[in-house]
Amino acid sequence: MLIEIIIVSIISIIILIIRKVKLNLSQIKIKVKGYQILIIMAVIEITAVFLFKAFPDSKIFKILSLSYIIYPAIMIVTLINFKNYFMKLFFLGTLLNFIAVAFNDFKMPVYILENIANSQATIILLESGQDLIHSLMTDSTRFKILCDIITLSPPYPFVKTISIGDILLLLGVFVFWQELFY
């Protein structure tokens, strides 16, 4: 999702330039209360994922590396900053993703198109349970509409499947950049 955030940010900045908005970087004052919570939770999760790969038998690293750790932190920060429109989008996107994850053993189910490159390798990886964040969508998957079901395929350069929540989060990134310079 990091690549998509960067792409949406670049598109948003290009749109600002096309609209002839003066991009004065010295005037930027991002006021996000509680952002430290996000940084701490992200560091914990990233560190735990890295350590879990090194020590796969460790239950504590597995627990800390699961994606549900970051969701409450994002929701708290978005609620603290709810007056910002982009934070409402972040909250809604996070909530939808959290529902999908919480009702599916704390992993985001992914729908894999069979005709996409590396689809068989991805299916084997997801079926084996080696991916800590994602699982393969099955008939028993709950809230399928909220799962990763939207495939971004060529001409998009990185074949990927995203959710409705991800779209709302990316829309929130776009709105963030637009609000930043107005």
C-alpha cells in the first residue's frame, strides 16, 4: 500500500500544480494530534514482523506482528483529529478494513485472479499461512465485500488487489494533500 500512497501523493501534487496552486512548503503546518501513537505502533509492528521472520516459533513476535495492532491506533488518532475531512476518510477506510480483518482470523482475505502473473505462487503462499497479514479468500470468508477484491491490473504497473477500505484510505491521502495547500 506504500507504493499506492506515494502514487496518489504524486498525482495529488500534480493536480495542485495544474490548478496553479502556490506550493509554498514553508507554510505547511500539519496538525495531527497523536501522530506519535501511529509511529510507535508502526515501529512495533514492523519490528515484530522482522523478528518473527527471524524467529518463526516465537509466539510474542507473531502476536505483535499481526495487523490488528495498528488498527486501534489509527482509529484513535483519526477520532482525535476527526474535524479534518481527510481523517474521516482515514477512519472509515480503517474501520472497513478492520471489520474484514477481525471477522477473518485477523488476516485480510485476498481474492486472487487466476490469470494474473505469479497467481499460483501467491495462492500457495497464502494457503500456507506464511503471510502474517493476508489469507486466501475462501467460501467461508466473512464480509467478502470488505476484503481485498478489487484487482489493479495492467496498465497499473504493480498488480495488486485492494479493498474498499484501501480506496477510502487513498482518497484520504488525496484529500490531505488538497487540504494542505488550501
